[in-house]
Amino acid sequence: MTGRPLPMLDLPAPMAGAPRASHAPPAAPDRLAEFVTDDVALPTFHVWTLGCQMNRSDSEEMAGALAGAGCAEAPNLESAELVVINSCAIREAAEQKVIGRMGHLGRLRQANPALRVVLTGCSVRVDNQADLRRRYPEVDLFLRPDEEPELTARLGLAGATAPGLLAGEGVARFERVGRSLAATADRLPGTRAAALAADSVRRESRTSAWLPIIYGCDKTCTYCIVPFSRGPERSRPFDDVVDEARRLAEAGYREVTLLGQNVNSYGHDLPADDRFRDVRGERRLGRRLELDGRPDIAALLRAIDGLRTADGVPAIQRLRFVTSHPWDLTDRLISAMADCPSVPEHLHLPVQSGDDAVLHRMGRQYTVDAYLELVERLRAAIPGICLTSDVIVGFCGETDAQFEHTLDLLRKVRFEQVFAAAFSPRPGTPAARLPDDVPRPEKKRRLQALLDLQEEIGRQANEAWVGRTTEVLVDQVRPPFGHEQASGAPRVAGRNRESKLVHFEGPPELVGQVIDVQIERAGPYALVGARLN
Ligand code: SAM
Ligand code: SF4
């Protein structure tokens, strides 16, 4: 960096109803005025994103805000003058990935003392501020997820072109989540709207777009850190979401994924509106959502599906949504999925365990039978639907027999894919107070047993595709692997409607197109075929 180092305006975010974070210096708005000047040499930046799709979407907003402030993107972390780490705290291993890079960042800083490091994402919470500096010694600025829109302002980069909150704007609110305090996601719907108005979201793909519809999580999963890091649920206004989808269609996006920790509870916190007088909160599982007369995700799917081209086909060809909690999977939603041609035949529906006692301890508030009944309803309404899921093994008190029940469930449902992990206690969550009594080697054994079973189920499910023709939305150029290297032919990949990964020979120009592919071979995780058009 050629100019003076980037100032680090670690101004405390204004807090309503909460004590000020102990490490934060007192508010100094005059310092802000001092640093918002033209002579700050603009750093090149790199955003390192870990974890879920919501983080990827948030990173698009932060990268856009930095670019809007005039910063150029560095080709990699090593050459960047400003590193923004968007962290994941779902498991200790995800946090260790970042902690393990502290030494590397320290060496980079020795080579370039002007280097600045920002840590944001779920590792930064209201309740762990004191711990952060110890765990992440190379980080200059910590931002909670709800503070991300303040990024440019807190770095002193908030020039006229940088959208987002100025520090001090849009007072953060805090709510009690269990025994902890979490920042609500109140400000995020508004700052998303501002970022879109400034056209500053730097999307990672030109084919598929993330579209956040609800922030935070109100659920009660005892193992999960998300309600503490992301706070209670806040939905974006219905018309804002539909408008963003319309703009994406106009910009040529083929696929949109609606995002939220639990998209199925979208709308319950929005005001009632006569347009949605037919919506009734359905009680299926868990707590009843107050949805009466409010927009729900079913209405959202229908409205976005209703955006049509002049030929009458859906302007967004593939409308996905993730993640769905079984609580709020209503009949209205299942009907909307069945009726809307743009909604593909795939649903990710995390089950977490196949044992009622474990589900109860996890706070999931459904039983295995209730989950199986949902699966039946989905399969009856949407023939050929592919289901994928998340499972945690070795949760507190899980016996061998209870783990076997999870394997039984996998055999029964035959998910196409399962994202499985060993339970990792997260400090501050209710489960952290339960004994983590499944020994690590046993967790490992269970995880491997589950992955082996699922690999076989996945292989069999994929083999049923051999000989079929399927529509692939190409979104990546693939390096050839194994014997394909010999042919040297270019390869591409993408997903079909059922979300199966399909590889085939084809030029990079196919990226962004929907191609008919005949499936020739199948492995447990992907299909290989030949293009027909
Ligand atoms: N909201 C989604 C849901 O209801 O499943 C997913 C959120 S979470 C980011 C993604 C997955 O991480 C969860 O489905 C769960 O399987 C896993 N997970 C969360 N906390 C965990 C923990 N403490 N240990 C192991 N896996 C965990
Ligand atoms: Fe975590 Fe449960 Fe919320 Fe998913 S629904 S984010 S697992 S608390």
C-alpha cells in the first residue's frame, strides 16, 4: 500500500437495551469525521468466506460495498491489503480453520504492516467479545453479522460512493436468546434494500443468484449457535423480494435461491396485508407461526414464479429455497412447490437424527413419524422429488441403538445426499450444558458408518439416472480428471432440476445455458453424461 495505513475505526455500534461491549473504545464521532477523507490510500481487498450460503450472500454485499468505496479486489488473500474473513461457527473445526490462519496472517503483516484484517460472520457475537482478541490475535476489527453493513464506515472508507450504514446509523437492537444477548437482524432488510438501490451487490455468479428473504433464526435447536450469532428472525418485505427477483430475471439470471436459516417461517413478522388474507398459520409441528393474513413463502414462490417472459415461461427458470425446517413445511408450501413450474423437484429438509429421544434433546420438536409423514406428503404431491438432508451424529447422550435408528431412517427415506457431521459443542448453546458423552473415536466411527451407508444409497439412486436425459444448468468449467485428462476435451458441470451434479464434455461457453444431457455413468456423488443439444 502506498499511502498511509487504513485507519481502524473500531467505533462501538450504538446499542439499544444492551451494555456496551467491554473491549470497545468510547464513541468518537469526531474521529469518524477525521478519517472520512479523500487521501486514504484505498486498499485492495480479499473476502474469505466460510460456511453456508447466507455467508456467501453476505460476502457479496460486503465485496460490493468495498468496491463501491473504490477498493480493487486482490487476486488472493496473500496479495490483499485488507482481508475480510466471513466466518462460520457451526462447528469448532470451522473456527479452527480461521484460528489456524492467524500465524500466516501475522507473517503477511510483518511483510506489509499496513495489512488490516476484519473478522465477521457467526464467530462474532454479542456474548463473546472478550474472547475474540485472544482467539484471533491478528484481527483488527470484529463485526457481528448485523454490523456487516457498517464495514466501509468502520474502516473509514465510507465515501460518497460507498453504500451501507455509517457507524451510528440504524441503532442495533438486542434481544435475549436463552441466557445470552443477541443482536436482532432488524437493520438487515433495510440495508439490503439500500445495497440493491445502489446496485452494489457483487454477485459471485452470472447464472445463479442468492436472494436472502429472512435473517436470523427463532428455532430452538439446542446444539446450534445461529440464533445467538444471527439473532431473532426478520423477514424482508414481500415486494422488495419480488422486486429483487424481477431485477435478477432482467439481468439474465437463470436460477435464484431464496435464503434464510429457516425460509419456511418467512413473513410471520411482517404486517398483515389484505393481499394475503387467504394465508392462515397452519399448525403442523412445533410452535404455531402467526401467519394469518401475512405473506408466507408459498405466496413468495407463486409471485416469483408468476414473473413470466413474453412467451409465458417463468423468467427465473429455477427457483430454489434453503433451508427448510420441518416445523413450518405447510400444505400451502407443498402445493406451491407442486404448482410452480420454476420450483425444481428438490428439497433440502434437515432431519438431524432418526431417534425421537435425541430429536427431543436437540429441541427439534418433531418426531421421526411426523418427519416421515412429511416425506410421504411431499412425494405424493411432487412425484420424483429428490430429498437431501443434514444429520448430526454423536449428539449428547446418543446411544448406539439411537444411532442405529438414524441409519434405519436413512434406509427408509433414501435421501439422495446427506450432509453429516459429528456433534461439536458450541459454547453458550443449551447443549453445551449437556454432557458431551459420546467419545470422539465413537463419533468418528458413527460418522463413517453413516457416510458408508449413504454412499451406497446415493450410488444406487444415481444409477437409476443412467440412460435418462436430464436438463443441466451449466454453472462451472471443470478441470478434466482421471482418464478424461487424456482426451483433453473441455468439460463443464452443473445441476439438473433435482440438484444432481452432472459433468459432461462441452466448451466453457455453455456456462449459463440449460443443456440436455444423456446420463452414461453414475457415482455416489455425481453423474456423467453426454450433451444432446
Ligand atoms: N437452519 C438449518 C436447519 O434447520 O437445519 C441449517 C443451519 S446449520 C447452519 C447447518 C447444519 O449444521 C445443521 O443442519 C446441522 O446439521 C449442523 N450443525 C449445527 N450445529 C452443529 C453442531 N453444534 N455440531 C455439529 N453440527 C451442527
Ligand atoms: Fe440452527 Fe435450528 Fe435455526 Fe437451523 S433451525 S439455524 S439448526 S437453530
